[in-house]
Amino acid sequence: MKAYFKTVHDITKIDIGEIDIYFSLGDIVVESKYNEKHGTKEIEIRGILDFNPIYSNLDLRRLIRPELLIIQGVISLFIDFPITVYDITSQIQSFTDIENFVENKFKKSTFKIEKKDYSNELELVLERIEDPKNKNLAVSVLDRWRKVLDFRKEDMFEKLYRDEELLGIFHILDLLSDIYVDDNTKIIVQSLGANSPNFSTKIKYLLSKEGITSEEEFDFVGVAIKCRNAIAHGRVVFQPVVNWPLAPFFNISESFIDVDILRCLTKKLIGNFFGINIWDNEYNEFAIKYLRPSVKNICEFIKKPSKYEIISIDDMDILNEKKHVITWESVYIRYLQNPKKIKIDKLGSALKSSFFNLELNSKNAYNIFNISVILIESNDSEIVDRCRENIECLLEKELIENNDLYEIIPEFDLHHVNYIKYKEIVLNKVRNNNTYFNLNDSMY
């Protein structure tokens, strides 16, 4: 017995511009349409299902759901936005053949968004899904990624579902690591010096097999794994300090600030699994620009500062060309994250020459401000005086605002960094200017 169905998803609210989709998966056809009557952009999914009379008519929607979720996963991967059952505006199920339900089933697959054509990549994804050996893993990866996208969509300030999103991302990485782990357990143990292929070992082996081998990448993923483990293993969630915007629950991942890089890395690895390289450049750019040197590298810089060049994160050409480069941004973040490992006096000594020669302008304003705030706690009187002068000058030239003096404080509180001398500066500003946060503007 044959059952026929049609489901319509309204995608008008998704900001993706012009879209052209047409493909088939088994006895299902997917097509983008424009509803002239309602002025809406839609994705129509229609198909045929073998229906066993043992079930009731009410079961039809339940039986259709697995295929529907697969297709939603395929679409979501390319539009980078979650298509879900909540977007459905109309559904039809019938046991009577409806004319043209799956017409042109063998028409060439098309997936275009504005000027980007993902049609070839779509074919690769469909091939994996239709391959019995790969279907379960392919569908699982697509579904978990769609769920990650849904967490991101529902979480404007990345606070409400941050912990859950990280678990979702690492579920995907765990799934992908099984491709290698199943056949290479002994190799993993030997190559990474582990007693057994635990979670961290599996993920790092996955990265190495995918050509992601730099010290910065391994260090970054290592930090993310520690955060994931804390969430997954039910660690205590209480934190005496939180940061803006305020979350409605305690988040174990409060201090993990690199979710965007982790998402980008995960999407590259998903692409690799499907034989797609269109997201490689995006990840490479993210990695070059935002992956920070490890604490080990910062400590090496402190020992031999002349070996390194310190630049702004915007100087992409230098980042690409030179090996021994660190950014002002990375020094600031690494110190905040590791105030016990990176000693402020040694850091000040290593930075002093470059810091004193840094031109005070709009491009360098926040680098100068951030570094001044941490180095002002140094015991070097020259550095302390320069830091005070920098902060005053930045305010006078309106390169930073009074609110910037306050907004940096929650970061220090969150990472338990002492700021005794900086606190004096802020308190003096409060006394002299009667300057406070506007509580009405506070986020939640």
C-alpha cells in the first residue's frame, strides 16, 4: 500500500537571499518554491512511502518523520541555519495518488544560494546518505549539526545553551573519530602515548588524520575538551563570578570564548567526511586570525622576546608570512586565562620595548588599553607610569570611552585576576566624574 505526503517549510524569515533547491532522495523530492499568494519562500518536501496496513492512518506522520529529519539535515548544512519541524506551515497525507507528487524525480540536483552553487557538494552528501555503509553515520552527523545550529539560533547572546552546544559539537567530533578509532586503536595508543583511546585521545587523533596538527590547534582543542569534560561529567556548576550578558543559569563554559572557532573547525571536518572542501578556507582564515599561541609559546616569548614579532590581529599578511609571531590580543587573553603561569613582571619585561614603541592611534587603541590594564600591576615603575599615561591619553583623545574602564572588569573578575592599581584608577574616575554603569542598560 502506498501513502503520499507533502510537507511545506516556510523559510521567509531566514536571511539567505535568493535560493534554488531541487533534489531527490529515494522516493522523496525536495524543491524550493515561491508562494505568490502569501509572498513567502518555501521548501516543499513530497514523496511516497510504503505503508503497512497493520498501522493506523494516524501513524503515517510518525513513519514519515525519519526521512523528513534527514532532508532537514541536508538543507541545514548548506544554508547554515536549522530547518526544523517548527517551520512547517502545511502538511498533506493521502492514500490516493496525488498528481505530480514526485514528478521529474531524476532531474539534476540543484542547490544555489544567491551566487553560491552547492550542487556538486549536495551530490556528495546524498551519495553518502544513500550508501548503506555510511548512511547511519552521515545522518547522525547531519542531525547533530542541525541541533548545534538550533542551539545557536535560539541563543542570541550565546549564554543560554552554550553548555549544550559544546556537548553537541563534541558529539559530532566523537562520531567522526570513530572512522579512525575502530581500525587503529593500537596506533592511537602508541602515537599519542595514551594507555587507552580515551575521549581526548580520539579527538586529537581525528585532528591529526585530518591534517590539523599545529600546536595552536591542539592547544585550543585541548582547552575545549577540558570544558566539555566538565560539562559531560557533571562537575559542580557554581561560579562566584559571571560576565555580561547575564545568563539565566550557571554555565560551566562561561570562560570558554572560542565557540566560533570550534564551530568552524567542526564544519570543516564535517565537510571532509562528505568529501567537501568548500569550508576549508573559512576555517584556515579563522585559525590564522584567531587561534592564539599556547601558554608554552607565550612563556618562550618571555624568555626570548627578540625572537618574536608582536603585531595586531588585523595584520594578516605578517601572520601568514612569519613563524615567530604573537599578537597583542593573544598576550592579553592568555594572561587572563593563566595569571598564575604567566608572571606579570616577566611579561612586562618582555613586552616593554615593543609596548613603549606602540603608536597610540585608533588601530592600536584597544590593544594599548588592554595591555596597559594588565601591566599596570607590574612592579616596574616605568611601565606603571606609562600604563597610567596611556589610559589618560586614550580617554582624552576619545579613543576609548569611560564605559570601557568598567567593561573590562568583569573579565578580570571571571578569571580571578588581581587589579589593585587599576582599581584605584577606576575609583578615582568615579569620584571625579560621578561615572557609573547605567543599570537600565544592563543585559538581563
